[in-house]
Amino acid sequence: MGLDITGIGAVADLATTVIGKIWPDKSEQERAQLAMATSVVMGQLEINKAEASNPSRFVSGWRPFIGWVCGAGCAWNWVGLPVVKAGCVIAGYSVALTAADVSEMMPLLVAMLGLGGYRTYEKVTGATK
């Protein structure tokens, strides 16, 4: 189960409204909102840990799969496509090949790389085993 941004946004909006009615003081509202956001993130982290430790590849393997798909899309756009287009031109073929749409893929790939970098940092500094 991945992070559902839409669901979290709706929950956050509802929680903000409820918190605003319970605690009219702004500083209390901010503390309550921070506590709520922290609990949502910690809950998602626990779900992520459970998924990663699952022996089923359909549960624990979706992140590597997404990484491979994003990597394949990047490889096609920046390596495969230019090579194939050049080969077609040299061979005298007129082929209309288009690049993969990376506008939706890149935010996912950048986020995954950021999380991977953070995980590496944790391992290097000894924060995890």
C-alpha cells in the first residue's frame, strides 16, 4: 500500500477543520496539526516496512518494479530513441518514433531516488543495521 496523496490531503483538510474548531488558539492548532501529520507519516512508514519485509514479490517488489519501469523509460528517451532514430536515418527508413511521456514519471523517479539517497545516508551514518 503506497502513499495516497489524495487521501492524505482530504484527511489533512478534515483534521485541520476539526482542530481549528477544538483549539481556537493558533499555537495549539499548529501543535495539533504537527502531531496529526507526524502520526500519518509514521503510520505510512510502518506500512512501508511491513510491505518491504513481505516474502511475496507482489507486495515487496512493487518499488523495485516502479524503479525499473522509470529507468527503462529514461533509457528509452535518452539512449534508445536517439540510437534507433539515427539507425533508421542511416538505413534510409522514415519512421516516426516518439519519446515516452516523462512528465508524470519524473516526479516519481526523483522521489524514489531521494528516498534511496536518504536510506543510503542512514546506512552510512549507522542509523540502521
